[in-house]
Amino acid sequence: MKPLRIIFMGSPEVAVPSLKILKESLHEVVAVVSQPDKPAGRGQLLTAPAVAQYAKDNRLPLFQPERIKNNPEFLDILKNLKADLIAIVAYGKILPPELLNLTPLQCINVHFSILPKYRGAAPMQWAVIEGEEETGVTTFILVDKVDAGPILLQKRVSIEPEDTCVELAPRLANLGSIALLETVNGLSEGSLTAMPQNDFHATMAPLLKKEDGRLDFSRKARFLVNQIRGMNPWPGTSTTYQGKFLKIFRAEETAARGSAVPGTVVVVDAHNADRGLQIACKDSSLLLKEVQLEGKKRMPITEFLKGNPVTIGETWFMKKIAPSILSADFGRLAEEIQAVEKAGADWIHLDVMDGHFVPNLTIGPVVVEAARRATKLFLDAHLMIDNPEKYIEDFRKAGADSITIHAEVCTPGERLDKIIQQIRKSGAKVGVSINPDTPVSVIQNYLSKIDMVLVMSVHPGFGGQSFIEYCVPKILELHQMATTQKLNLEIEVDGGISAKTIKKVSDAGATAFVAGSAIFKSVDYQKTISEMRTLMDS
């Protein structure tokens, strides 16, 4: 076997075992490329990435360029090294095309999933979040498309039921180092054959944001357990308690729930960690095991309960914000969704209108399908049309998670009842909206059959309308009905929602807020959503 000259590119701790195994092999690491030092910790001291620190400690040639794209001087340095291949493990930046073919054996990447599943920046995290029982590592040839290059070698590892990313990361890092050395050896011997990926089976694992860690108790408890595991240590998961953020580090699924509304506290026991604090979810309950209240230290749930008087029957709804995207904006759909995801929206509300807004209603499912491809966020299709029953199956097949219909259009009575049943049968969540002048009594008899009431807080129209104050007592009335009857009912408000109005409807009992696209036309999504979230949680 011919020893190879290798340029290693990596940054975080998970990449260190791969660099170490190459350094200790017959091959020669001629350079290490890592991210620049960055401020870290409470003191914000300039700190080297783990790979850079290892290179310094072991006297390996180290480069930490601010940029690698459009940097001909750095490219010349790498060319002059006359390396045989570049090995990349979690470097943290996309490589420019001119670097991909710099060496005879190209760029070899170590990816922490079994490709083509979980392409992207957070494969390990998404594997845990999605409840996978195994994952692994893949070595492949880097191409000018994210994680899509030909596969060289794969190794698998089990994900244990209690694993968080804290426990899983070291195992994957060590497995990745073994896979990398075997790959380098195989390339040196000429014994490896690259196999193309099947793009049809590809799934994405996008970079996680802080907002992704907000717990939604209307989801299944098992999903929340996996979310907590997959987002530990970053970005962490949390809910709110008495206006403060409560981080959740460990939790389990339990059977205790009864008929409680999701988000309702069903068990409180400060003396028994196996009972502790249990919150009703969609199907069962979430038993919190280890938490940290804002401004306090991390502690077992029994310790938290001794200092915080939680009572059975409290509701811990996660309050959610969504933009409203008109189906008439089809040309800007992917751009809009990308912007609101980055800004921290919790779900997507897609208005589908007939009349002059969308002359050809058949485009509606096409828009939903396009939105579904663009996002993993919860997707609500609001059918503002006269004959929704004709299109429900089409919208569900296109990828809508929930379908909302107008009570006034469906004439409360036998027809509305049939449409509700039709939506339920399709597998989508059921929403019914009411206009500002429609009394709650019109849908009162249907509340137990639906998942969400959408209260219009402006008169129907095309954006820009003023917020109507008398929607607030209507929201309060619905909230009282849901509480009294122990209904699993989300109260959503649509229209005129802004930083000025969101606290009024939040205090009245609304748990979901649709901020119309008209609000965002010339406004920074990030700033607007952040400001709204701060006000509604205060």
C-alpha cells in the first residue's frame, strides 16, 4: 500500500478522532485546515476549534483562513503541497468547485448518516429526532451538490433508546475515523469502487435553529421525547413556565393522560421521580425528568417541583406564530418559506382563495405540494372557497397537515358535519374559521369534533385590514368553553396580528397567531417574529 499525502479539513470535536487516526497511520497529514478561532464561553475568550487545537498540540501544519472561496492565495498554498487527496470531516463551510478537483483522488467526505438519508448539516440530530433505531457514517466523493456524491464506504451503529446526541456523537466520531482510514487505505490500494446515490431516497437534515427547540404538546409524546434527545445539547428544547423559559434535558413517554387537553398538567409528585411532572400530549403524556428554569441551575424534576407550585389542571400550551402565504404568491413561495423558517416561524398558513385571487382553483394543491417540498414545518391549508368538499382529498394528498374551512360558507348543520368528517377521514387535522361578525354559538356544537378554531380578527379581504377589537371577547369565550369542556382545541387568530395586538389575543387565550403576509412586505421577518414572540410570552 502506497502512503498518501493528505490535507485534512475539519473543525469540531467530532472530527478530532479522524485526524488522530490519520496522523497515527502510514499516511502523511501534510496540512490541517480548520475554522478561525472564535469567542467562546462567558468570558468570550478567543478559542480555537478542537481540530485546530489538536493540530497545534501535535505540531501539524495548520491553516485557519477566514474564507476559502475566492481566495487564490490559499488555493496556491494547497496546490503546492502536492497532496493525493483531501479528507473532510465537519469542516463547516461549503467547498468551492476549484477545490473539489485539486488533488488526484479528489475530496473525500465523512458524513454522519447512512446516505442518501439525512443529507445536510445536522444528520445525527435528525436521525434521533425522527426516531431512527440506527444510523451510521458514510464516506463519499464530494461533488458540487450537498452530500450527493458517489458512496465509497458505509458503517452502521445502533441508536439506543436513551441516547441523546451527547452520547451518540463520540460513537459516530470514532466510527467515522475507522471508516475514513479504511477508505483512504482502499483508495491507496485501488480496491474501492464508488457507487452513485439514489436521489429518490434522499432526505434532508437542515441546520437546527434555536426556535426548533420549542416543545409543542399537541404532538405525540414519543416525538417530543425524540426531539429532546436529538436537540441535546444544541439547540436544546424548552417550553414556558410562568413567563420564563424552562429547558427540558430529559423526558419519557408515559400512559397517564385521560381526556386532558394537550398541554395540561395531569400528574404532580415532588417526592417520586417516576411520577414527577407529567403533561398531556396528543396521545399519551410527557414525564419531565430533568429541567432548568431561566436564571436557575439544571436540576431533577423533583427538585424543581419543591420550589415551584405547579398544579394539576394547568395548561402549558406552546404559543405559535405563522406567516400567511397567499396561493397567488406562487412564484415567491420557496423564497417566502425560506425567509420565515430562518426567522423562526412555527408553521405555515397557506390561504387558498377562489374568485379573483386565484381564478383557477386547481392550482391550490399544486401550491401546497410545492410548499411541502420546501419545508418540514406544519402546513395548514385554509380553504377560503365555496365548495371545499370537492378539494379536501387533493389538498391532503398534496401534503397539507391540516385543512381549515369557513363555517359561514359551509352552512352549519348537516353539510358542515359531513365536511368535518371528510377532513378527519383524510388524516388531516380539522380547522373551522369564523368571520369577525359570526357568533361563537354558530360552531359551539362542533367544538368537540375539530382541532382548531380560526378566529378572523379582520374582515375578509386582501391584506392590510385593521385589527378588530371585538374578536378578543370571542377568543376569551372559546377559551373558556375549551377549558370547561376539557377540549383538545387550539384557538388561532388570523389578521391584523402584529407586535401591537398579539398580547391582547394571547392573554385572551389564543395559542396560535397568523401574521398576514401584508405585515411582512417591507419588514424584517426575523425582527418582527422575535418581537411578537417576546410580547406573547411576557
